[in-house]
Amino acid sequence: MKKHLVGAVVIAGAMCGLSSAQAANRDIVNIVGSSTVYPFATVVAERFGRSSKFKAPKIESTGSGGGLKLFCKGVGANTADITNASRRIKKSEYDACQSNGVTDIVEVLVGYDGIVIANSRTAPQFKLSRKDVYMALAKDIPGADGKLVPNPHKTWKDVNSSLPATKIEVLGPPPTSGTRDAFAELALGGGAQAIPDLKTLRGLGADKVGEIKALMARLGMPVGVYNALEQKKGKAPKGKDVFKTIAYAVREDGAYIEAGENDNLIVQKLEANSNALGIFGFSFLDENGDKVQGSEVDGIVPSFDSISSGDYPVSRPLYFYIKKAHVGKIPGIQEYAMEFTSEKAMGEDGYLPEKGLIPLSAAELNQVQAEVKSLKRLEM
């Protein structure tokens, strides 16, 4: 009880300071986070600044992980009010928020996006499977004897004889990016499941310790990997936990090039290098369709229709998160969120789908609008 009381006093004290001198010095909503959500948030902010009594929010593209780290630092005028995310908040991030006094978080689902693997329009369009992507970009892959080896593939033809004999050179986001997280899960992880042993490993529960360790031995993985995971989790890991250490790890030998959080810069580099491929959100492909083209993935071309239907296999939801303690202290937070989630912005015929956002269904949009209006607290 005393701990809870002390925590409440600390938070109340922070908000008291925020509501007086500090708040008087900040009358602009401070937003950080995802580079994928950034262009949508920017459009909303510009319109919000023109059409309301509030100033246009300040938005910084930090990547989803970086934004959530800043958002969860604490409560007060020197911390972010909203963070954009191209993936859902992780439990570890939510717990960090709670520990730092950010106890009331409002989750806002804004739409869907596809992750594209694009190249210059001056080059042939790639036709890839997710297995091709895994075999090209994973740090370690099964060799001829089934044991994991450092990825030896130098060209796309090494990966698949039907692909061109060009050097594997892929420009993509850094580890702080939600696009990177989603790409690892959906593309690399999806491709790794085409390997029978890895698919079997992923499906094993924590109670299948013997089977997990037997598969690890078959893959040439040291038992120390399992022990480290067990120590980190504080309990027996699932096969999926071991699978992630294999499938989600990106090679570090130069084939994958971290290009920062500026997706427009990746587009520019693809224009300059017709042999390279780049990874970014569908909206950037939509905006730059005269310069770059999306690769087929498992036979599906990334498009507005293929993503909204769920046919395109590398797609994910987009979010932003509101720090409820700041609402009413920093002016315009909830009003901005209501503009973002309005029918004119996020509706099927709204101005955000015109910019490449894949919209929610009518039922989903109604639910999101109700949650923003009530500032429904996220529970994890």
C-alpha cells in the first residue's frame, strides 16, 4: 500500500508541475515514433493546425522502438505525449511505461500497411517467396546437412536459380524500427517456416523440452542458447522462443545495409542503384510508384487491394499511443486524436487512404473512435 501511495504522490507531483509552469511553456503536442506512421501523422497535424484553435503538433521520426522508449520515460512536459508505432507495443515496453509512472496508455489502431521489398523501375521486377527472403537475409541458415551455418549466399541466384545473378544488397531499417520488427516476424519468420525442422521447432510448447533440445542438436545449436533463454524468461522457453533466435536474426556481413529511419532516402538510393532492393512501408511505394516497384512475394504484388484483403503476406497493423496523464494538461492531444480517427481522415474515402493508408473496416473505425472519445486504458 505504501509503495502505491508513494508512486501516486510522485506522479501527482509530476503532473502538478506539468499543469502549471511547465505546461505554460509547452502548448504544442509532442509526437515521436514510427517512420511508417510519420507521413500520415504529418498530414493530420498540418490539417489539424489549419482547421482548429490548436497549433500543429511537432512530430519526430525516431522509429517505433525509439519512440516507445521516449514515450515511456515518464510523465511531464519534457516527455512525449503520443508515440506512433508500426507494430503493437511489446509487453516489456508496456511494463517499462508502468514502472516509470506512465500507467494510463490509450492504444489507437489507425489502419494497415504492407512492408514492400522494392527496387528501381529501371530493373526487372523481383518475384520472391518468403523462403527466398529468409535464405537471402537471415544471419544463419541450414546447410546441406541441415545444421545452421553463417549465410553463404552472395547473389540472388545462389538463393534460387530462377533469380538474377546480382549481388544481394538490401537497404532496410535499423533494429529500432517497427518495420524491421514486422519484417523479421512476417518475412524472415514466414520464410523460415518453409524449413521443416524450423517449422516443427516453432510449434513445440515449453513442456516439450526434450524435443526442443533434440531439434536444436540437429540444427547444430549449442544448449547454451536454450539455457540463456530460460534464464532470461525465468521459465522454460517454448520452441517459438528458440525459433525466433534463428529466424529473426539478420545477417551482418554487408548484404543487409541499415539505412536509417528515413524511408525517402532508401527510395533515392534505389534510384541510384538499380541492383539494390529496399524495405519500407507501402505508402512510400504508393508515393514513389514512378521511381520504384514492389516485388511479388509468394505470388502477390503489394497493392492497396491485396493488403486490405489480407492476401499480401507481409502486412501489419499501425498504431499510435496516447499518454492519458497529459490530456487536458498539454492542449490539443485528444482533439488531434479525434481528427486522426475521424471519418474524413481515416474513413474509406478519407484523406489518409489517399496517402496510402489501408483503412479499417467501418466496424473497426467505430470502435476506435469510441475508444479515443472515452480514452480507454490499455491493459496487457
